[in-house]
Amino acid sequence: MRNNLSFKDKCKIYLAQWLVKWGKLTHDDFTRQELQSLIKDSFPYTFTFEIPVGTGTVTVLEGNITLDSENNCIGLQCLASLNIEVAATTIYRAHVVFNLTASPYYDKNTSTLYLTKLSTESVTLVNDDYALIKDTQFLLTRFFPKSVNSLFGGPLKSALSLFSAGTSDIAADYLKLYLSGSKQAVLDYHTPQIHNAIKKQITQEDLSHTMRQDQWREALFSQIGQNVRVEEDVLRFYLRE
């Protein structure tokens, strides 16, 4: 079990085990900075979600660890770009911030830390120079031949029905979002879809960490660790009950 450790690290484990037996060492703390280093290579991360017409894409650019001692929760505050494409043309883009929260659970039998009770919260629009929204007039002139533009003096739904039989109601209702030019209205519409897509993308494997045997602190915990909780703005690994 300790073959991947240096002699110095093996001595650290041996000393720590005695300190635990003597009651001098009860826990080991991992700071937010240490936890942040574990996820630094996870970004950027991209996933898509379905929309009535076109494709929605979310690219998570960065994530910052937060710790909630009162509720025993680990959080991840993410900055992401949201892009909506129709017919290979970007009709909406924005930077958004969303939060993930989960509770830590340690399985002693597998020496694995799991994050359970995952929830997504508060997708918030960032108003910056990246933001873009195309109005419905742009969509009509961009996606339909100029020879039939004269037909679009009537209701939008009637115009769309010429090209999208059977789906005109859905497509028209969706494109009406862009009439107001409100980036927030478009985001509000897509927020439930973003939440669902996040939960589909993140599997239980993504939310687990098995104690590494080449890291002496984790190797020690895999042998005698008991429980993990968020306490005093750290992730606290209890070495005894």
C-alpha cells in the first residue's frame, strides 16, 4: 500500500499513526486552495443542451471552490459562456455565473470521498462586452430567402408555417423571445435546460475522489480515516471519531 511513498513520507505516516493513538492528532484539514488545485485541470469543460431550433452550448471557463460550514456543503462557483446557434449563426451569447453545491460523504470501505445531494443554483447573467443578441428581424432576413421576405409583413407564426410545418408553433414561440432584445429573458427561458444538462453531464464518478497512495496524507486517511465534514472554512478529515 505504501510502495509509492518515499521513506520520508512513510516515516510521516508512522509518526501520525502514533499521534492519533495518543490523542494528539484528531484530524487533517484541506484548505480551499488545496482543493482548488485538484480541479484546476478540469476547465474548460463544454456541454450542449437541446433548444427548439438550433443548438445551445455551455463552456465552463473556470470554477472556484466555496465551503459552507453551517450546511456542510462544498460549492463550485462557475463562470461560463452560453452560446445559441441557429443555422451555423450565433444568435445569442453571454457570460453567466452558476453555482453547484454538494455534501461530502466518505466511504471507509473504498477509501473514497463522494459528493452527494448535488444541486444547481442561480444562473446569473454577466453584462459585459461578450454579450450578444440578434433580434427576430435579423433571424428572418438571415435564414429565409430574400425573394420571400415580403411575406413576413404578417404574423411571425404564419411566416414560419411556410417553412416549418408541424413545428411552427414551437419555433415561433421560441423566436419571440428575441423580439424584446432582452438577454435576461432568453437566459431565463434556458435556465431549466441548463440545470438539467449539468446534472446529466456530471456522473457519480465525476463527484468522487479515491485517496491516492502516492500522497502520504491521503494514504494515511485511507488506513484510519473515519469521516469528512466542512468545518471552519476547511474540508476536515477526521482521523478518529
